[in-house]
Amino acid sequence: MNLPTGCCLRPAQIRDAWSIRRLVFSAWLDPTQIRWEQFWVIECDRHIIGCGQLRGFDTGQELGSVVIHSQWRHRGLGTALTQHLIQKADRPLYLECLGDRLFQFYTRLGFVEADWDTMPVSMKKKFQATRWLAQVLPVPLHVLEHPK
């Protein structure tokens, strides 16, 4: 993985908690389940410019809160971060995303539409509310899994 000069990918530390929170808020992502201990960050010149987390469940993991600061986008950082998180996953890996652009991004990285019938119960519980919301509202929600 090639990161720009002066940048590194590393596990988050407690001092990164507010930077992570700001990035997640800036992308209008769900801030209710942010635990800095689950995050990896991209740091450039001592500034957090990207983050993503692996949330653990009984029988699976969720890739979530993947955000790259707007000034650093379109440089492959989101791809590098996501590929790293895929490698770090030690259980079946799932995610949910809104819209076709994110759907295309994640399918390019190997994710496929999740099979609700074979999905672990803990993951079904996690995605149940947003799945229902997508049926009620015209929201293009995708639940994806990575076939490791």
C-alpha cells in the first residue's frame, strides 16, 4: 500500500478520539457507536485525515465509519484503508452503504450483496432496522459482505 509521503496507517489511540468523531460527523455517518479502540487512522503530518473501524459482533464484523477528509479524497486512501481493514477482519465481514457510488466502490473491492438467509443472526439484528427503513423510504441501501 502506497501512502503519500509523511502519511501512515496505524491503529487509533485515545488521543485520536475527537479527530475520529469530527471526521465521522463531517460525513454525516452514524456517530452513536464510535469507539476509538476499533478504529484505524491515516495520519499525515500529525493530522488525522482518514479513519475506519471494524466493529465486532458474536459471529461477524462490520466495516464502518470509513471516511477520508474531503481535501485528501481521490488519492486511493479510502481504497488502501478499506483493503487494510478487510485484511484485519477475523470473522465474516459485512457493511451497509447508501447510494450507488459507495456500492460501486465496495464491490470493486470484492464485496457482494449479502445473502440475508445465510447471514449470522448477530449481523441480521444489526442491519434489521436499516433494512426495514430502506423498504419504507426510497433509500438505495445495500448490505454487503466480503467473501474472504
